[in-house]
Amino acid sequence: MWTDELAQTAAGRGQSADPADPEARQRMLDAMAERHPFPGFYPVVVIGVAGEDFREALVALIEAHEAVDAFRLSERSSSRGSYVSYHVEYYVLHAEAALEVKDRLALLEGVRALL
């Protein structure tokens, strides 16, 4: 479940889209809208630390976001078991909502890469 503690942890980390550069953010939104049909499922790969705590935090973050109507999740462990690749598709109405969720995912403690 998304808690105040998780929100505070997320608030201290970087963002994938620089809010100080509105032109760059708009270019990103335009590219997303060109490549993906909205409304629809938007795919993201989250590579994170292995463990149930990270998985629970990931699911809680997605479930708590008001822009997400539904999501699908599959996972694959690394060969050594230290990391897990989570393939997430979340249903949103527009590119701005997809980017908001992606920005929040980037803030999650334990994320090693976001594709």
C-alpha cells in the first residue's frame, strides 16, 4: 500500500523528466503520443532490486495513482537473482498521465533502471 513514508522516500529522488525544461517535457509528451495510442496501456520496464518489499511498493505506487485505471505486471529475475525486471503496462487516458506515472516510478527506492 502507498504510504506517507513511501511518498517521502520518493520525494527525495530524481525525476525522469526535468520540470524546469517545459520544452523538453513537451517534446517527450509529443513523442509518447505519436508512438502510443491514448487512451490505452502504456508499457514500462522497471528494473529493481529483488525482494517482496520492492514488488509490493511498486504495485502499491501504481494502484494508488489516480490516473491509472488498470495495470498488468509480469516479472523476470536476473540470472543471479539480485534484480528483477518488471514489465508493467498501465492504462491511462493521455500521455501526460503516462509520464506522471513514469516519473513516480523513477522515484521508487530500489529502482536501478527505467525503460
